Amino acid sequence: MPRLDHVAVESPDPARCGAFYERFLGARIVRADGHPLMAYVQGGAMAIHEQGGPGTHVAFRVSEEERRALRAKLDEAGIPNEERDHEIAVGLFFEDPDGRQLEAITYRGVE
């Protein structure tokens, strides 16, 4: 069953934004070259991208099997979708009926 993984946002200054979440919400901050700044809180995270990144979206963690089944359902329903390789994970991007961008993400090496 999918679970909330992260909410992605863009910021002109991800470090400043991450410091805010750390100071006021107690978020655990993780930085890795080539990836967004991650601000982890209980039950999920904020992925803080540089501007011009993938755009604001909500990501749900799924298994590889769940992602493949979801893609088949989306294709069957005629809902546009796109898989993107994030190196550490594969994300399936699509929109809900109101145009919100969603991602079904499967991390490599994680059950």
C-alpha cells in the first residue's frame, strides 16, 4: 500500500529553507550532491529543490510491483504518465483530476 514519502518544493535558497524546517520543526536535514536537500520529519519529508527542478509535487512510496501496476492502470485509463530515473529511485509522475502533480516512487535496494 502506498505511503506518503515526500512533498517536493522549489526554493531560490534550499539551504536557507532547510534551516527553517530544522530550526522550527526539528527536521533532520540531509544533503547529497546531485539531489535535493531533504528535510525529514516524522512520517515523511520535504524535498527542497533548486528552482527549475521537477516542480511542486507529492510523492508516495510504492514497491516496484505497485509502480508497474499503477502505470498499467494509468495507461488503461488514458492518463498521461512519465517515469524518471533519479539514480537512487525511479519515479512515476502523473496528475490527479485537479492537475496536482503526483509521483509514485520506488527506491532501489529498499524493500
